[in-house]
Amino acid sequence: MNINVELRGIKNETLSVEPEKFQSFNDMITEYTNETEGILTYLKINDKEIPISYISELQNAHFEGGENIVLEFKPKKDVLMTLCDEALVYLNKVKENSESFSKELLLNTQEGQKMLSALSEGFQSLLKIIEQIEIFSNKKIYSDEDIEKIKKVIESMFKAQEEKDTLELSDIVDFDFEEILKLFEEIFEEGKRLLNESFN
């Protein structure tokens, strides 16, 4: 029995595919990603929506035949623009909460530690988005000096967290955060400008 594949977004078509065509789920995603030159933003298998973050767990899955699969691909530029907007909203939230965050860290509360872990992950994600914008646009959107400042603060946070130095963590938030958040904002604004200008 064939696999029913519905493509949406950049390409809209319904296909009936022999299960033998793809060695694994990853092969299918790779083929349609190359074909559409887009980014997979939505996945449904047998009427069940699968979060995109779970895709890595399905990479080696094999097809038995008879599956119903919906794949939606969006243009890279659109996805990157959305990520820039989301990054700016995220940075604004961090800025608004930095005072209470500093206090929680100083008091060494569980909430403060949770916020710190989330923030470390958030900053790492922002750096990955910046990298993707540069790969896509083939242009640099930051100075080496700026990115070094950002990385230095992130490393200092990790180090202070490992050493359980709550005073140092609180100081980083109080004294270094404003500049780092401003640098991130400038980089993402430049990323948006570049995406708008270069890919209209």
C-alpha cells in the first residue's frame, strides 16, 4: 500500500508514493526540502500533528505503507523573518524581567535557577538563528567584537552557574545584560533589514 503525501505551502500537491522509495523518514524530509528549497514548518502523520522539535526522533523511522502524511514547507526568508520578530519579542521580555531575575538569582531560589537555564538556552538559540540568517543571506550581520562580547557574557553565566556564584550571576544581570540585549536587538534589526532588502 502506498504512502499518501500531501505537500502544502511552497508546493501544493497530493502524491501517492511507494514505501520503498524512501529508506527512512529522514530521506523523505530531505527530498522534499531540496525540492521546495524551503523549511518544514508543519507535520502531520495519520491525522496526528507532530511538533517540529520531535522530528529528530523520527529520522530513522521506516514506512510500512498506507500512512497519511502532511508536510508544509515555507520559504526560508519568511521563516527567518518570523524568527527575527520572535527574537525581538523574547529580548523585550527578558529586558522587562531582568530586575526580578537578578533578585531571584541573588536569593538563589529555584525559580531563579529555572529562569537561568531557560535564558542560557534562549541565548544559544538566538546565536543559532543569527548563524542561519548569515548562511541564507551570505552576509555578515554583526561585528566580531559584538559577538565576542555576547559569547563572553554567556560563558561567564555558565561559569558562575557551575560555581554556584549567585552574587556574580546577579552582577552579570545587573551590569552586563543591558548592553548584551541591546547588541542582540541591533543584530536582529539588521537581519530583518537585510532579509527585506536582499530577498524582495
